[in-house]
Amino acid sequence: MAKKIDTGNSSKKKRGSGFAWLLIFSVVIIFILVAQMQEKNKRIAFLEGKDNHRGAQNNASEAQTPLDKEKLKETAGKALQKLINKPPSIGEKWILTDVRFPKADCISLDYEDGHFGDTVTYKIVNPSDPDTWIKQ
């Protein structure tokens, strides 16, 4: 019987295969991290009102039509308790008495609770999401 001679090639194949998997894994992780950074930058731009990727949905600085103003009034009315962010002094809830638009991208809300009244002004970032509005 002839003996097999071990040339040592099998151990080199295993080491090379492990290195290839490590390299592939590293490249995949780098792609994931870059994608997450891009998504974070898009979100920041969206919240700052500088998002060009979403079209006119986020552009509150353009002239608003009467229909847009009505939608903003409705949105502000629904989120009034959150926008004022303080409890009413006498009544159970705040009542929206007037809505004005001092600038194309701002909204002023007059409110009262039957005893106390005040005005609050917000810069509109995303017209459909009052959580993104910035208090002036």
C-alpha cells in the first residue's frame, strides 16, 4: 500500500475561506452602516424642512391655498392641547378662538379656556404633523 503524502494544502484552503468570509461580512456591515447614516440624514433634513426627496409634501414655505389653510386649522384644532402644552386654568380644555398665518410657513393660534386666553405661534415644518412644528 502506498502512503498518502500530506502536502498541507487543506489547511491553507480553510484559512483562505475564513478570511474570505470575514471580508464579506465586513463589507456587508459597512454597507448597512452607510445606509443607516443616509437614512438618518434624510430624517434630519425632513424635520428641518430641507427635504428635496419628498417633493411638495414638506414645502410649507410656498404660498398656501385656502384649502391648505383649512387643513392646517383642522390639524391645529385636533392637536391644540398638545401644542399649548399647559393645563387650562378653569375650563376642562382649551378652545381655539382664532387662527392666523403671519407668514407662509407660520401659524398663530389664539386660544382660551373661558377665563384665560393667549396666543402661540409655530413655524410649520410638516403641515400634516404638528409634532414637527417649532414654537416661535
